[in-house]
Amino acid sequence: MLFAFDLISDLHVDTWPKPFDWTGQATSPYCVVAGDVCRDRALLVKTLTHLGQCYPGGVFYIDGNDEHRWHLSDLGESYRELNQLIERIPNVVYLQDRLVIVNGVAFLGTNGWWTYDLDPDLDAQQCRHWYTDYVDGTLAMSSEISTMALHDAAYLINSTHKLQTHKEVSAVVMVSHTVPAAWLISHDQDLAHTWRFNTSGNGHLQTALDEDTESKIQVWCFGHYHRRVDQDHAGVRWVNNSRGRGGTDWCQTAYYPQRIEINC
């Protein structure tokens, strides 16, 4: 059976001059939103509510780092508040620590964050200091991000292992906000060998593939990186369809959903 869904991410709706309107853009009943909708939570709720109306099958959302930008001092509380807001939105499912199965397809997602070591040739501790200065935060805050990144990786690894024997699941779609492997973006000369590279992804996430003994993982959707990616590697299709921040070089001024079809 053929199953289709739309992929969008990094809408950054608060950085574009025109209000976000997705009316008539959907190409399937389902949509994956891979994070970084916006920093303002009232606008986040408004945008997800609109998307829930555009996709009758459902919207499967994972948060990005931007959703937590003004709440980095206490990520635990930030997640609790975010969960309470999103659970009230019709037709929208928050994927963090929550698995969704539709017609034999499992959507497994997490933010991913970063552990400051995506490029092992860059000093992780120096990168941690760079990020702390960049967001005007504290080292304790940057350490909490790293801890969350390891938690997210463990969640994907353990959940992938359990899905191997799940009789109702014939295919798995992985969703992370941050980049799950360094090789996906190492070609980018604007990003490679910079501190920003090490806050672009979490290489521990891809370890979940080692648990996919039944080859159920067909697609890995991700965001955070503001240039498009669509390639096959190790039997998995890796796809990024980020809109990006308005007014920057890394954005799509004409933006549409990426329709993804899988066999299940």
C-alpha cells in the first residue's frame, strides 16, 4: 500500500512579512512539521491550529530549538508548558515522547538538540562556550541542552528497538528537528568547520539505525538546516524541506510542501 504525507519545517513565521497561510497547499491528508515554527508561543498555537485545519488526517509535530528560545533556562518546564499548549489543538499530535501509528506506518520523533561534537575535530567545550555567549545564557543551560540531546537519542534508539517486533508496524518514519548525522551537511562550505556546525545536529541520533534489524525505517525527516536535502543512503531516504528565516540567504521565498510517498 502506498502512504503519503507532506513534510515542512523551519517555517519561522515570525520572520516573514506576510502572515502564514497554507490554505490549498496540502498534497496529502497528513503532514510532518519538523520544528522551528516560531519563537512566539501564541503564534505557534495559531500556526499549528491552521495546519490542523489544512490536513484532515493529522499534523505530526516536533519542536525545534526556536520554540524554546526564551525558555532555555529551564527546558523541563518549557517542555511541560509546550505539551499543555499543543494537546489542546485539534488534529495536531506532539511527537515528543509520543509514537503515532497510521495505516501501519509509525511516526517516531524527537527534537534531537546537540552535544556540541558533531564535528569531532572541533573542541566541544569551546563550542559550548561559543553557544553560551551567542544566546547570552549560562554554561549550566548549555549543559542541559547536551543532556536533553542524549535523552532524545536514547528515546529513538529504544523506541526503534521496540518497533522491530510491533506487528502493526511495517514502516517507520523518523523525525528529528536537528540534523541526525554529520555527513548530511559536511559538504556545506559555509557551515563546515564552524561552531555553528556543531550546534546543527546530534550524531548520536543515527545510532537508532543499528536497532532497525527488520529494515522498517524508510524515511528520516529533519529540519534546522536551512538548505534542502533529499537523498538515499543506507536504505533510508533523508529529507529536509526547511523554509528558513525570511530575509536571509538560507531560505525559500517560494515554499511548498515536500510530498513523500512510502510503501507499507
